Amino acid sequence: MRFRLLKKNFIAFLVILIVFIMLFYTIRRTKDETNVEVTEKEVSQTAIMVKFDYGTIENMRKSVYDSNYRQFIQNRDKFPLDPEVVVVVQVHNRPAYLKMLIQSLEKVTGIQNTLVIFSHDYFSEEISDMVKGIGFCKVLQIYFPYSIQLYPNEFPGQDPEDCPRDISKEDAVKKGCSNAEHPDSYGHYREASITQTKHHWWWKLHFVFERVRVLRGYNGFVVVIEEDNYLLPDFHEYFKSMAELRKTKCGDCDILAVGNHDGLSGFHELSSKTETAGWLSTKHNIGMGISRELYYKLMGCNHAFCTYDDYNWDWTLQSLSGTCISKPLKVLVALGSRVLHTGDCGLHQKEDCQPEKAQERVDEVLKEAQMALFPPALTLTDLGPVEHTYDDYNWDWTLQSLSGTFISKPLKVLVALGSRVLHTGDCGLHQKEDCRPEKAQERVDEVLKEAQTALFPPALTLTDLGPVEHQPHMKNGGWGDVRDHTLCINYAARL
């Protein structure tokens, strides 16, 4: 009898203890969650107190870290509602074009319902003050923490111990420069200024979708543009219409391209028209609307993106479409572009920049397009299933893509190992400065003098290397260094 009473008391005590423990942990968890919310709220509210210090590199690095952590939302009290659209601007160091973009943003109808994120890889008071002057929408500034401005003499900047771009691998190994074992597909060594854009683009994508606190729970599109873009006044309304059109008529569209590279040619006829297509890097890389769903697909190709030997983010993305991303990317395209490209200077051209001329051109075409803005409804031309597509402006690389594909049997060539044709040009499509034809003649005379006795051979010999196979598209290179691969891959882990 006494044992049964003790047993009942023990069970009652055990039940009370379990209830007490559960209650304790529930209260503690609620308190912790409240503390997190309060901390995040305090971080956002006190971020205005963080002043970006441009004094030294170390101070800038600290300011970048603090700013990315605090994430101060400018004009948050003025526009308290959640954003309908998020626009992310990749900013380098072209303040004149950035000023034009900001002026265009202010004229966009519905801009007060947009969050604009400026992602910087160059830090200056001039650029910062331009962004701080925005009062017409919510603004967040984020900062690429691996900018070459922050690491001028070490990786990811240009380390003095790095190999010169055009040195041969044999000479690089003899010299013992730091990246001697890792030239790109063409035997060239990395240039920090060339690699930065792709690094910044990939980091920015990770940071916006994974680390921007104000976007937790946001399931809309993120539109990525650059500082030398210009948005039309109906950009916001048009993009929302495209998003609705996708829901009803193009559920398998991965990307919304609200811009194209055709300018406003034929805008009155094309203003309300959209179509579907396979995503092409040279056509659909402006005003791209990216969903969280697509972001996760890209994350699944993190290693493929970061190790593909091409310094262009868009051509790298093209390589993933239909390969790592098994289903080729499908895009819903605005035929009447709502994003204009104003920049006549950038990565590939640094001379003869005329932003004032760009503004004149924009004003001119906008005046003509004014009556065709804000179409009442959009129409869609569905071009059917999309296939893995090759896209290149080089005739020779395009010909290579046909060999073994459209031309079923790969092209076979009989090659003269001792060339009878020399290339003398040091200027052309990709290089327009420092042309020295007189030097070219000197070089020709020199090599011809050495080759003179070997001309007019009495007979030719042939080495047959056997059957030929299809060779895949050659990459642009500039991304062969394994340090770039590792840093790029680790963005997801280091955020």
C-alpha cells in the first residue's frame, strides 16, 4: 500500500517536472525570439549612426563589414509597406551614369513601392552622397567585401607576386610567380580588374537572397540592373503586369526580362508585346527579373558557375542553361524595352566617355516613346519549348559550334604547321588604342629574315592525327585561377 502511494507521488512529481521544463523552455524560446527581433530592429534603427570611413583601407574594410551587418534602410519610416518589386543595382565607379539612373528612378510611377538596393564595389563619398540624396523610395546600400579597392596589393586584387598576363606557363614556372600553374584556357594569367565584375555579381545574388533581413519572406522578383541603365517611367507597372502574365500564361518561365538591347526602335508597335524565348546572354542580360526559385537552381550550380573559365557572369550563366541546369532557361521578354543602356564606357572601353551625349539620346527617344507608355494590357507570343542555344558574336567560334552539331560530321582541317599568313594587327574590335602599324612592319621584317632560308620547301609531309571529334564552345577565359574559383564558391559559406 505504501509502495503504491510512493509510486503515485513519484509519477505526479514527474508530470509536474515535465510541465515545468516545457514551460521554462517555451518562455525562454519566446524571449530569445523577441530578443532577436528587438536586436534586428535596433540594428536597423542605429545603422544611421555608422559613418563610412574612407581614411584608410583598414577603415574602409571595417565600414564595409559594419554596413553590411547593420543594413540601414533609408526612408523606411516614410515608406513602411513591404516592397512590391525589388531592384538591385550593381555599381562601380561611373557617377555620371549613376546620376542619370537615379533621375530615371525618381520618374518611375509607383517607385514608392519599390526597394532599391545599391551594391557597390567602389567606395567614394561622391557616389555615397548621390544615393543618400534619394528620398522617393526605400533604399539599402550593400558593399562587396572583396573589392580590389580593399585589396590593392593582394588577392583578390593584383598581387605583385602574381604572374604577368601574357607570360608563358613555362616562363611563369621558372619565374616562380604565385599562380604559375593556373593560366586560363588561352594561356593568360588573371587580371584582377577583369575578374571583379563576375565576383561581384555572384556575391550580390547570394547576399540579397540570403542575408538581406528586410527581404525575409519576400517571394517576388529581384530585378538586377547596372549603374549605366535608365528605367522608363512605366517600368514598375509594366514589370508587375509581366509577373501577372507569367502566372497565367508562362508558368515555366524562369526569368522576366523587362529590358533588351534594341533601344526604343519600333516602341509604339512593341510597347505591349511580350514573347517567350530561350535565355541568351547577349540579348536578355539587362533588366533581368530573378525569382527565389531560380536563385536556388543557380545555387545548385555554384561549383559549375565558379569554375567555368569565363570572366563574364552572363556568358557563364549561358553555359549553365541546358547543362548544369538541365532544362534550358526560359525567359519572358518585353519586346518594348523598359530599361535602356546608356553607358558608352565600361569594362571593355574606357576612353571617349560622353555621359552628356547619353542623356541627350535618352531624352530624344523618350520624347518619341511617351505616348506608348503604360499599355492597358500585355500580349504574349509563346514560341514554344526552348532548347539549349549557342550564342556568340564571333564568326569563328560560331562556326566551331556548328562543327559536329548542325554539321553532323566535325569539320576536319589540313593545317600548315609553318604558317604562310602572319597576323600584323594590334588593334581591332577589342582594342582601339595604342595602334602601332610601324612596329608591326618591323616585327614582320625580323621574322621573315629568320625564315627566309626555309621558304619554298621541295615537298610537304603529313601527320594524320586520326578521326576528329566535336569540340565544345570555347570560353572567353580570364577565369582560370583556382583562387578565383575558391573565393567564388565560398561566398555562400562566408556570408
